[in-house]
Amino acid sequence: MAIPVETFFLNQNSQGTLQSRIQQMVAEGILSGRFRRGEKLPSTRQLAKNLGVSRITVTLAYTELQANDYLSSKGRSGYFVSENAPEPPDFGPLSTTEDKVDWDSALSRRYTIDRPIGMARPADWSRYRYPFIYGQTDSKLFDHANWRLCAMQALGAKDFASLTQDQFDLDDPELVTFIARHSLPRRGIIAGPDEILITLGAQNALWLSSQLLASDGRKVAIEDPCYPELRSLLTQSGAQVTPVAVDEKGLPPENIPDGTKVIFTTPSHQCPTSSTLPRDRRDALLKRAAELDAIVVEDDYEFEMSFLAPPSPALKSLDEDGRVVYVGSFSKSLFPGLRLGYLVGSAEFIREARALRASVLRHPPGHIQRTAAYFLSLGHYDALVRRIGLALTERRKVMEAAIAEHGLEIAGKGAHGGSSLWMQAPPECDTRKFAANLREQGVLIEPGGAFFAGPNRPQNFYRLGYSSIPTERIEDGIKRIGDALAQKKKQG
Amino acid sequence: MAIPVETFFLNQNSQGTLQSRIQQMVAEGILSGRFRRGEKLPSTRQLAKNLGVSRITVTLAYTELQANDYLSSKGRSGYFVSENAPEPPDFGPLSTTEDKVDWDSALSRRYTIDRPIGMARPADWSRYRYPFIYGQTDSKLFDHANWRLCAMQALGAKDFASLTQDQFDLDDPELVTFIARHSLPRRGIIAGPDEILITLGAQNALWLSSQLLASDGRKVAIEDPCYPELRSLLTQSGAQVTPVAVDEKGLPPENIPDGTKVIFTTPSHQCPTSSTLPRDRRDALLKRAAELDAIVVEDDYEFEMSFLAPPSPALKSLDEDGRVVYVGSFSKSLFPGLRLGYLVGSAEFIREARALRASVLRHPPGHIQRTAAYFLSLGHYDALVRRIGLALTERRKVMEAAIAEHGLEIAGKGAHGGSSLWMQAPPECDTRKFAANLREQGVLIEPGGAFFAGPNRPQNFYRLGYSSIPTERIEDGIKRIGDALAQKKKQG
């Protein structure tokens, strides 16, 4: 690769002759890792012109750099970074100067402190033999071939505008129409395009809802345990958060405290216990919300993962007041790296959410919206969901059998499906340490403490996902967990 | 298309016999536009099983619907929505019930009210003959073929993880490395990976900066006129915003008021006047910021559009205190629908920005990051920027000649390039009305009022973009603007 001449600037504050400043500039580029061995430097003529110096000055600088083995010359081909040039440090701290800014006072707000802890999930999970991890994509189940075809179609000349155009605050009409006509009716929801907003995944939908509904310190009820990122973003938005303990049937509506104005809930598959809110509790929840005049945010993050029993109609489908805001996601049924989800709610709410989203990011990239629209409308999506359902049915069966066999304790599981089991170790077992030990044996489990509201989080729960582990490895993986627990017991 | 049986739910609250409720359900589906003419209904057996009713009840309901011409029967093939079925309303308001929610009190915050006004830009701009619009992509200049190849490469098996995986708060390392090694050095900036964050376009970078630096009511200086979305999102974030009038050399640093803690500026091409901040003002600006102990956010939204003179080094490259936060964008050089930009700043700032971004949306979709990384690293990007530069050089020449010829007045133009000219009509001309009139003649211009801080915005400015109009139409388009102005003068 040739190093473009535009990347050369003389440091205005450095001392010395022009020639030495040029030498310094090139050497610094090499030492900082910007210029790499074998890369071609601009010609002396080009560089001289760009810097506004005489060509002989550049030639002298290059010659000197060559003598010091920073550069090598290949006759007419010009100068190159020498193969013997000093190695740059491996992209460590590059700035030689220290910040004069006191960031504690420069930052009006910190966001790192509210981030959920203990959620560190290895990016290289696929290298582990027993990845009981949650929410990633199984390359063996995903329909990569058809996704590629749809993406290529969306890259065609016909879709040039949807690929390239600034849509300001608008969404891809084809994706919205498909969601309105096809996805939502399956959940019993009828909504028009002005009641739907495409979001950057369910995370973005939850964030938008929290900003719109709970940014002024009003009382918000969440489930306990719950998705840690939700607790974190509600805290950030300034809401007064009350965790309400769930039981084996999900959120008990009668325990939602008086004064609550917003209720965040996961009725299809409670996160993380996977329990499904029964119909009578759904009615009771809507009644309680009406009493409180509260808005309900229904996070239906894995609706499609209902393979053991037909899905219940969404809470939103029972809502005659317009008080349910529905959050859908393609992260589980397609893949999380797609970053596509949606919000469904009253037109007035969606209008505000659209304005906020436009401020924050304008719109989700057009190309991925159009690709998803094709994938859905060509029927690949339904086929994929069926295939995933079949695989998860089998894995779930093997999971439950192995768990019974090896004496593990299930704390919660979805009657309708889901892609994980919520597990309970003996009270004295800290699953953070336990998970670290198992990891060394190639077994990835997710410690459960982060799902609970603080300060006294129980640390003996853990989650076992089965959406990414091959069926044939489940038995052996569960055995290792069982063995490790048994050994712990013996030691303890 | 067959209508999936899962989309059928009996309304629990409706009255009448089971049969009539089934009829009502199907009829409602047709009338609401969910089921369309020619679509196949589930078999009576399937539907009966799904609803938990007897098959004869469903058969009777279907027969009745057929008699009323909602459905037609095709013998053994089953039942279809009749070709004579009533037409649904064109996706108007579907809900029959009215919201019982008082959104005025349910919403803790409104975002529609702060939205910039007068920025309505027609989505169908490409159908106009003379689109002097700003910030869209010219299909004749964009390297669609190579973009497609890079996207296909990024869809390959090797990149499955970068496509599908949930990266939590991380970015594509290949894109970050390329920006660090290639894009930033051209601007004179040296930064390591922990000093770079990929954002959903420059809009997202500005939003993140405003949340981090100015969410507690502190004093912020912006340019006047300026990018209206910036003013809007700063107002939303709660900052105390002071507009500082720019002149033909951009922002005068000495006019930044005491007490200012954050300065938002566009030194390369002032938005919207396109002027370039000269070197002495850059130094003075950094000096003033140091005096105020203020952070400077440098929005370099169209750095690459420097085709008339070599670009100046970025303000960030002169910053030895770590007080400049740099905003880059691929919207102008690639396309705005991509939604990719980046933030460069001190590691501590970037860490907070990363945490906030993770809360709001996790990460920009992996596929588009990887596609951009390929497009950049294979050299297509540099070639594209050169091609755009050549085209814009030519268009700019034709623009200036036509403007001189037809007596229009330029209020600001970039000495280095840019993709628009800032124009001034006689003081009595309201360019909002003027633009509406021109639109009827196929000429799109952008009224300038929205760029100014309120309440007494001058309404006689307008912006002429030349990044999307074919060179051969410029002369004729400018003539029409000139003629319309001349006619206005005669009338006025």
C-alpha cells in the first residue's frame, strides 16, 4: 500500500531544521504504527509540493532515514518503509502528551458507572466446546444462503434509494407493511404504519420507551429478576425504579405498587426465568394498569421461540385502552448483529418516539431494513423460525433429560419454549466463580446475579442457553456442570 | 400467499355464537386489510384445531362468508379471500377503540416540539429535474458495483460472526483500525482504537457528545447559522445554548462568551455557509477554549469534499490538551443511508460515549461496518472520493459561472470545496414561499431560515447543493432561479 501524501503534516510546534522535522515526522509515523513495513512513501517531488518545501530538503531527509534503516530505496520505484524499521508498539497509548482536561468536570454525565456488571460474555464463545450461552446465532441453523440472496437483491439498482438515501425520520415502508400485515397479526395485534417504529434492536426500543415515559423521576415497576440492561437504562433516564419479584407464573399484578406510572414486563418469556404470564394474569395486569393509569411496556423479545405450545396472544392484543407499548425484535429469530427491532403503540406515542429517534440516529440503515423485508416477504423467515423451533424442541428435550440425569435444579423454564433455562445452584455456590471454573473446562454458563436488583443479589442462579450449543454436546456439557457441582458439595 | 393459522385469534370480549364470532374475525381481517384478495385461508380442520372449536362450526362460518362474497371456495384447494371481497380502507386508522390514555400526562417528555422546522425535504427529490439539494447520493457518481462486491464479501462465511454476532458495546476492529491508520492521519490526527467510537452517522456522534458534555444545563456555544438538528438536540439535552454569529471566515473565537463549557464548530466547511476556518483562527479558537477550560466538538462532516485546495489539518490535530472531540462521517463520501460516522476523543471520553451508545442501541450493525471496512481498505473509497472531487470541481465551476450570469448572490462558499453554496436573496424575499414556487417548476432549493437561531430568523437565505444535480442541468436550473427572482423584483 502506498502511504497517501495527504497524511503528512509538519508539526508546527517542533523545533529544528526543515529537514530534521521531516525526518522526525516520518520516523514518528513508523514508530506509532501508522506507516508499516514495506509501505511506499510519497515521491520526494509529491511530498515537497504538499509540504511547501524544496525537493532537495525532502531528498536529504529520505537519505538520512535510509541510512538509519527507517527507509529503504528501490531505485526508480522510490522509497519504502524498511523491512528492518523499528517495530511500533502494538497500538498502545500513542499520544505523547497528557490530557489537560479534567474529565470529571468536563463530563456532565457518566454512563460507565450504571452499566450492568458481571455480564461479560466472551466474544470468542464459538471456540468453546460447550457454549450454553444466550442470544447468539447458531451458524448451523441460520439460513445464510437466503439471507445473502436477499441482501444482494437489496443491493440492486432498483433499491438504490433505499440503500443510499437519507430517510431523515422515516422507515422502510416495505418492512413496516410486512410487520403490520404479517408479524403483528400473529401476535393478535392490529396496527397501522403510523403505529409502528423500526428501532436498532429491542435495546433501542426499550431505551426510547424509557426516555419518553420515565425521564422525569416518575415511578416505574420492573420485574425482579430482569434484563440488567433495562434496569441500567431506566436508572440512567432518571426513573424511580421498583423491582417486583416474579414467581413461576411471571409478574404478579397485585404486587405492582401504588403510584406506578410505567410497567416494564416480559409476558411471553419472562427474562430470565422464561415463565409465561397466564391469561388470567394478563387480564389482571391490564386491569391493574388501568387502575394506576399506567403505561405497560411489553417486551416480547423472543415471541417466535414458541415451539412447545402455540404462543399466547400478546398483551397488546388484549389492550383496548391504548396503554400497552409493544417491543418486538428480530435478534433471536434472525440475528442480533442485525440490530433490528420495532415499537408498536398509539400513533401519538410513536410520533414522539420517531422524533427522538431522529435526533439520536435518524433511522436504522436502509439496506438492512430492505434486506429483512425481502427475507420476511419471501417466506424465508417463517421457514427459518420453524427450523429453529424444531432444533430447539430437540435440544430442550435433551437438556431436560440431562439435567434430570445429572441432578441439576431448574428454577424456571418456559412452557411455550424460549431458548434458555433458568437454573439454581445450592445457596452457597457463587456462580461467578463457578462459571469461571467451568470456562476452563470449555463450558460457558451465564452467572445470574446481574439479573437481580441490588444490593443483596442472590449469586447462586445461572442461565443455560441452548440456542447455540449443538444437540450432541448438551449431554456431555451438562454432565460437566453436574460433576463440578457434586465436587463442590463434597469439598464444601 | 396463505394466511398462517397463527394469525387467527377469537376476540374474547365479543358477543354472539362461536360461528358468528369466527365470521366476524375473518370479515374484520379482510376489512382491515390484513387478509387480501386471493389469499388462502387455513383449512377448516387447521383453524378449528387452532381455535379449539369443532370443525363444523368453522365450516358453517366459512360457508356463510362465502355466501356474502367475503370468501370463495375452490373445491379441494380450500377457501380464499374472494376477488369481490370488500376493499379495505387504505390503511387508515384501524383501531375501532379510542385511546383511554392521556398522552399529555403519560409522556414524561415530548420530542416533536423541539424538532427543526422548515427542513421538510421531498423524499422523491430524484424525480425533480433541478435538484439543488444537499446531502443525498448521486447514483451516477457512487461506485455501486464495488460497494456490492464488498457487501457480498462481508456476507461470506468468513465474516459470519461479524454479520450476526451481538457485539454488545464493541465495534468492528477492522473498520476502527482502518480509520486509525488511514482516515485520521489524512486529517493530521493520531488516535488509537480506544480513542475511536463508530456511530450511527454524524448525527449520532453529535447526539452522544451533547448528552455527555452538556446534559446539565451548562453553557454551550454554537455557530449561527448552524445545522438545525444540532441546535435541536442540544436544546433537548438541556444545554444553555448561545449562538455565535459566524462571518466569512467562520466562527470568531473572541466572540465565544465567558462561561462557555462546550463549543460546537464546523471548521472545515462551516455549516451552512461552507467557509473554512483559517489557521490563525484555529489557533485562537484552541487558545480561547483553553482559557474557558471548554471542550470543542469539531464536526468535520464533509472533510473529503476538499477538491479545490488541500484540506487543512483538523482542529483535533492541533489539540495538545485533549480538549477537541472530533466527529467524522461517511454520509457525504459514501452515502447517508449507510448511517456510519465516528467520534475521536480522549480514551476517557470515548469510554463514556461507548457506555451510552451501548445503552441506546448497543452497536451499529456489524455487516455495514465490515462492508465499509472492505470498501475502504481495498482502495475503492479513495478512488470514489477522487471521482466525486472531479465531478464537484466541474459542477462548482458551472454553478459559479451560471450564478454570475443570472445575477444571483453568493453569501458563502468554501475555498476548499464543499458540496453547496450559501445564497442570499433580497431581504424581502421569503425563501420558504420562493422554494415552494420553484418546486412547481421542477427546481428544488433549500430555504435557509431553519439554520438560524430564533426567534427572528432571516428568511432570505437559501442553500444550493450541487452534489446531486447533473452538471448539464445546472445552468438551466440557475437560470430559472434567476428568472423567478427577477420576476419577484418586478412585481415587488
